[in-house]
Amino acid sequence: MDDGLRLLRAARHTVTGPAALLGDPALRGRAAEYVADLTRPYGLRVPDGLFDAPPGALGQSYGEMAAELIPAVVPPDEPVDVLVLAFAVHDVLPGRATAAYLSHVCPGTPMSFALCDQGSAAAFTGLRIAREYGCRRALLVTVEQAVLPYDAGVPVPARHRAVAMLWGALADDGAHRGDGHATGGTARRGDNGATGGDGGAGGDGGAGGPERIALGGGARVTALRQHADVRADDVAALAAGEVRELTAGRTDVAVVLGADLAAAWPGHRDDTVTTGPARQPSTGLWWALLDRLAGDAARPRPVVAADYEPGLGYLSVVALEPVGRSEPVGERRADEREQPLVGLRGADGDPDPGAGQRHDQDARLPGALGERHGPLPQR
């Protein structure tokens, strides 16, 4: 069991307008030249005059997307120790040191990392880094954009989306205010915009500005595991085994699956599991997880969330327990031992079928993680 990290606050955003930096002709010219130079050795071509198109057709800046979310989850008086930016598809200006820029705009000027080339596993690896770093507060931001300025021969996401999650150490005395109310939820002064995720698992709940998610007292990590080299025909059995172990037959545990894992695990289909929106490989699972946590805020319960990266063969799993609950996921009471494994429900509410596609890149993922595995290797 890992009781050293909990989710304090979260916000998300569906971006619909153009990237502000593309309003600068000089930056547009530099972006066009840089992307053309990068793609040329691979036989890819940026169409002539592409960057003369309206800015809204050219993609997004992850620096802008993430910077807009940071004030929604990180108050000025709660400095962050480490910031992790996770993504798969590069943004409109790939030469920019975005993680370093975000450190500059984030309270605490935290140590920053950028994670890519791991597909949907990147955010799980980011959470793993936050845990291994041993910090008081860590900010994990996962982002994706739906446009590439060339034909990469692979699908791209459906929407420009970003999710920011502030994680903190349970031992941090600053995690609770003197009045006895946890600050782990979004119920701080100035946080009246917090919602229960009314956009649905695939809705546009964050369109038009950051959407703060009400989390009640927050949720602590009780297990975090990553498996590499998982073949498509093996993932269903491995995922079922992980869920079985982490729920231990309890019927009060919610399960959230990424769309790719749900597709690779057809036997999961039932009416008690939430499936994230399709064609959002970086943000989809976390978008749905926040909806699940917000929906259960009045009566919080444990959650197991998992996703599969089919192009790279990574299965990632995290288990969360409401703060203050005495029994971690994986333990059963005597009267529950004969109860069946928690059922599974599919609930993909993404409203734009066919609007986007997938993007994968080759990379290596650090080894599997959990109580049974060692620390992060040096890379």
C-alpha cells in the first residue's frame, strides 16, 4: 500500500480558440521553418503556405493550455516542488522548452520534467515520478492537441484538451486548514467555480475556460503499477487480474478504463465501469476519472483506473482511496469475501464520433511499478 500521495485539486480545459503565439508573424515563421527542418529527414512535408492559414487551423501551444490551468489548482501560497508535463503529440512550437516555461509561471518555481513518446502511459509515469521524488506537492499536467502541420501517417486526437492535477503528501501538515476542513477539494476562497464534472466523461465541460473539479476531501494513491511489453492478446487477462487483485471482490469499488483498454478487453463490458472518451489518448482516462471522483464526492468510494497503450504495449493501473477511509482497496471485510468481483460498465459520452484519431510514437517505458517492483531506473 502507498499512502504517501493524494489528489488535492484538479481542473481541465477543452480549448477551442487559436494559440495566442500564432498571432505573432515572427513566431509563425519560426514555427514553420522549425517543423519543416524536423520533418524533412523523415520524408514528411509541411505544405507550402500552411502557416499562412488562420491560427485556429494550426494547432495549440501546450504552454498556453497548461498555464491557464495552473491558477485553477495551485494557489499562490501553496508552492509546488515538482511539475510534470505529459504528452504524446507535439504542439505547434516543438522547439520550445515548455516544461521549463511552466516552472517559471507555477508557484514555487518547481523542478520540471517533460514526458513524451509513451502514449497513454506518460501521465502514469508522471505520477510515478511525483511519488518517487518525495515532494510535498506535485503538479501533473497532461495535454494533447488535435492538429499536426503535416501528414504523419498516424491518427491524431479529437480535441485540444488539458487536465491538471495537484498531488500532495499525506504527511504535509499544510494539507489541512486550521478549521479542520481539508483543502484537498476545490472548496477554497476563490474556487466557487468548482463543479462536479457536469460535462460528462466525454463532454465539453472545460470549453471556454478552466473547469475546476470538486473532489471533496481528495483521494490517496494505494497502488500504482505499469507493465511493459504487453501484447494485445494478453492485455485482457492481465487487466482482469489487476482489477481482481486491487478490488479483492469488493462491490463498492468504481472502475475507470481508457478507451483503448476497453477496446482490448471486450469481456469487461457491464454496467458498472466507466469508459473514457475515445480518440483522447493522453487526457481521456483522466477526464473520465475526474468525472467519477466528482460524481462520488458526496459518498466517496475507492476507484481503480487503468489504460492500455496498444502501439507500445504498456498497461498502467492506479488505485485511489478516499482520504480518511480506513480500508484500502484490496482489502475485504469478512462479509464481503464471497461477493463477486466488481462489475464493469461502458459509458463513452464523447460527443464527436469520428472527429479524431490516434497518435503513437516509439519509446521505452521504465519497468513495472508497484509494491513488488524497484525504483525508477536512470535514463
